[in-house]
Amino acid sequence: MYAVIGAGPMGLACARNLQKQGIPFTGFELHSDVGGLWDIDNPHSTMYDTAHLISSKRMTEFAEFPMGDSVAQYPSHHELRAYFQDFVDHFGLRQHYEFNTRVIEVVPDGEQWQITTEHEGEQQTRRFDGVMIANGTLHTPNMPTLPGTFTGDLLHSADYRSPDIFHDKRVLIVGCGNSGADIAVDAVHHARSVDMSLRRGYYFLPKFLKGKPVDTIGGKLKLPRPLKQRLDALLIRLVMGKPSDYGLPDPDYRMYESHPVINSLILHHLGHGDIRPRRSIERVEGKTVHFSDGEQADYDMILMATGYLLNYPFIDRTHLNWPEGEDAPRLYLNMMHPDYNNLFLMGMVEATGLGWEGRNQQARLAALFIREQQKGSAAASALRQRKQARTGERLDGGYHYIKLARMAYYVNKDTYLEALARDIDQLEPGQRG
């Protein structure tokens, strides 16, 4: 019996693939239903009222369970919650889950794992043959300390739900990832003023190009990496202009070396003066913020759109091959421990265009590996040796990703999918798809 921790997209992919291989499992979910962060009613969700996917539905959906034609190209969280609920009901996965159940502790117990859970105040400890950890990567806020004391309202984007909080306030948003851009656009319609402070530049992509989702365009012709970086950056500059045209810093790295911001409105509002660009924060005194270019301004609210940190509070980081001081565990394919053959850290992978199907292939590999180990096959033995020898390899496709916590587990989609496919083929020859 395997344990699956989490019922978000990654947890459901794990459950479905274990089901396909006939491997018994029990799922544990903190909330009362499936969907993870995409269920806004989940008290642990970091979703907000106006949130939509930043990738299009066809580039994100599970291949064996497409989203309906009536679903928007960039679905809302409401549509996605319904999608995951339909998914588990269609495949009969719900019955395998224990909901409203917190995982307290995961520790090795000989060749098995001992898991302690809590449901309605009652704790229970059980042994499992293995564990698939899929509790998500976007639930523990990265909250940098401001240089000084701010006496207004200070919150993280994880705390944001409704733009009503901005009513008649002078707002400073720190950071401009995809959530930061979305929230800034929300704030424009409610706040007295909206400023945005950035330390570094970003590449901005529109959601639509020639009437089609931008992530569905191109890709048929495989170009050498340096050429693709230059051509795509040139195309975006022709369509959107340079960030410095809008008062923002230009990126000091090449295209695709950090996750781009996919938002059709943020530059529109910057160009119209609805959002004022600011440089990095030098110091804070009361409600006054001093910026690195010598300017200053007063604010009623600072919202930190500064991303998230990996957090697996129920298992000691030594069991994840996660050295102190490093931003992410060192694993094979971002998922397999070099020594444990029955512990999988699922979903700790980000890549432009990977979608849930890419993560489904990750779960497929894990389930096949479990099955082949149970058979004692030579292919499983070969994979055990491979993951020991190649743990921590960065599947970056030659891209020089910027050194940030959120990029520590970033991979190149094509390189990563090819690596998954090679291992899948070795475990199940001729069955790719």
C-alpha cells in the first residue's frame, strides 16, 4: 500500500497512475475536497477571486481528460475546481482519499514508511510500502524582511483574496511575477494609487497573439537554443516593446532564463499611468518608502508578491536529500531520492509549458518504477543505479537560469520530457503515449 499526500493536480496524477498500475494506495488531503490551491474555498489555498491559469487549457490539461470546449482558453479557478472534481469522479479516485486529514509525520521504518495523520483531533499511525509527496509548492510565502518598519498594512500575495482591500488606498506592490502582475491590475480599479517596485527586469508576454493563446504558437520547428532565445525575444519586443519603454528595468538575462510574466494588461496600465514603476526599496520609515533611485513616496499598504518557498513540514529534510542552505532537494529528475526507492517528491518541477500532462508523465514514471520493482525487473535495477549516479543533475537544456529560490527546481520542458520518456521506455518499452 502506497500513500499519496495531497489532492491537487499532482496528487491526482499520482493517484491515477497508481490506479492504472494496480498499486493500492491511500490519499491524504488536508481539505474536504480535491483541487488543491485551485479550490478557493480550501482554507490553505493561495488563490484569489480573479485568478485564471497563465497557461492555456490545451497546454495544461491532462491528455486523457481534456477540458470541455465551453471552458475558457484561460480558465478561472472556478472552472478548474470543477475540472478536478469531474476528474476524480470519472476515474473513481475519490474513494481512495481520506479528506480533512493532516499528515503530521513521515519517517522511515525499516523498508517501509511510518505515517502519522490527524483527523478531527484523532491521530493515527500506519505503515506504508512507499510515499508519494504531492502537497504542492505554492503554499508557504517567501516573505522578505523590509529594511525598516512599515506602519501601514503589510501582506503577502498569499493573503490576497479580493481587490476590495485596496479601496482608496495608496498601494505599493513589491515584485512582478504572474500573481503580482494580476494583483496590480486588480488594484488599479480600486486603489487611490498603485506603484510597483522591482529589483530586476522581466520578459512580458501577452496572453493572446493573433487571436490564439500565446503558448500554442510556434514550437513545431525546433531551433537551436541561442537562436530561439534571440528570435523569441525579438518577436516579443516587436509586439510589446521593451520593459524600459514603460519605465521598468530591462532584464539582465536572456529570454527563458527566468519564468516570463504572461499578462496582457500590466503594460497597458503602466503605459496609461495607472501603475507607477518604482525601483528597489532602500529603506522604510513609517508609511514612507525610500527607493534606490533617491525617490520616496507614502503608502497605506504594501503587498509582497515575492513568491513561495518549498516546504515539507511533515518530513525531515535529510530524508529528502536536501542540504541546509540550499533552496531545493537534490533528486533525480526532481523527484527520486538517490537511496530511497520508495519515496517520491512529486511536482517539485517548474518549466514553461510543462502543464499538468508533463507532471502526469512524472507520475507515470514513478508508478512504473514501483511496479517494476515489485516484479524485481532488470529495468528497475538499472533505474535505481541511474538515479544514484545522476542525482541533482540540472535538466536546464543549456539555459542559464537566474539564481533565485523559485528557479532552483526549474527545468527546460523539452529536456525534461525527453528524460522522462527515456526512462518510461526502459520500464515499459513501446508503450509511450
